Amino acid sequence: GGRPTLPPEIEWPRQRQAGTPLHFLAQIDLSRLPPTPLDGASNAPMLPKTGLLFFFADMVEEMLWNENGGPFATTRVILANQAGPERSPPDDMPEILHGFGDQAGGYKTGISVYPQAALEPHVIDTFGDIDPYPGSTDAFSAAAQAAMVASIERAIGPLPVFTGPGAWDAIKAANPREYIQELRFNSGVVRRELHCPLHQMLGVGKSIQGTADEARADGTILLLQIDSDRSVHEHFMFCDMGVAQFWIEPDDLAAGRFDKAWGTTEGG
């Protein structure tokens, strides 16, 4: 959110069918990303070491980026060698969750720019084919979830754990950004649920309705995942508390062709 440091010589991207400006979602300073265990490995996806990536999308009411001309009309990724001064959005920037092709309408939010929220990058472990809320018989998902939580805690410290009959009231009072809730069942089973907005680059993304699993099977790379995150703003939400994901093919990433990246959304 906020205002991008998009260099002045780069035109603000627009929805290619309607002509309305796209909303700015995020920028990544590539020089500040930590090295990952995959650095130097053969055939591993590698991001550029310098420059900035800017991510834009049409935050239209329905948020179906495969419509209205398709994802290449509705979403855009731009690579710049260096930052410029902060850019204000164009004067005809539509309201967030506007009606397609209109300045407003749709779901009325009263904002056209999300507030700025800075994030610090860390390396975490991600796994495919796991249930985020595994049952007692899903040993693999439970172990993978525990390993991912352990990697998060190595990066940012212990996560608060809420359990017992008063857990919901305690969570509401503490309003933590990341936490674990322990659910205890009459059978004696204890399930640990991770509640955390997972903003990430590379790795295995959330597969809510199958898109991430299909992309991973095809070898498509998750360039950026932006999770719904009400700590940024009450309307910083994708579909029904889902995710926005930007994808790129391995050859295009290797060639630096970020203009060929595209975005998708999925809700729960």
C-alpha cells in the first residue's frame, strides 16, 4: 500500500480493456531480500539481486482477475532498476472495489489507496499438499504445519498460543497479528491452528481452490503472494479472506521478463 516509488519515466499501468488506472498493491526492494537455502542450487528459481518490483491490480468489486480482458489486462508487474520519488496515483484512480470501468459503484469503501504497511523479509519453510487445519489422522500435514511454524518462530520469535474455553475472548482482547490456537476435542485430540497472514515470495503458496497446486504441478513459480490482512486495512482483503497471487514461468523469470507475470485471486 501507500505510494510507490515508481520512477517518473515509467507510465502508471492501466486496465487494458477499461483504461482505468490499476491499484498499487506492493513494492519489493530486491536488494533487501535475505538469501535462501536454494541460492546457487541448480534449476532453483532466482530473483534479481537488485532493483524493485512493483505489483498492481484492478481492485474491482468482483475481484475476478481472469475476467475483464484477463489477468494480463487486469494485473501488472513492473521491474525498475532504481527507485524514484513517491508517486501519487493518477487523478482518475477508481475507488477500491469499484464497479468495472467505473470510478466508484460496486462495494463502497471510500478509499482509492491502501495505507502503507512495511514488512520485514524472513526465510520460512513451506510445504505442498498440506491441510492448513489438519485432522488427527493427517500426520503429514500436522508435521509439515509444525515445521513451518517452527521456521516462523525462528525468524520472529515464539508465537502466542491460545487454548481453553476463554481462548476466543483472549484472542479478541490481545488482537495478535500472528498466533496459534489449540483446539482440544473430547476424543483427546489436540489440533494446533496457525493464524497468520502469509505474505511470501517463491515457495509453495496457499491453495484455497486449487490454483496454487495446479501451478506448482506445472512448474509455474509463485512470484508473490499477498494474503488478506486486516491489520493493513479492513478492506485489504482478496475475495472472501483469500489471497492474491502473482505467477511467472521459469524461463520468463530467468530472462527478467516480469511483464509476462500475471495475478490471480482465490477466496475461501
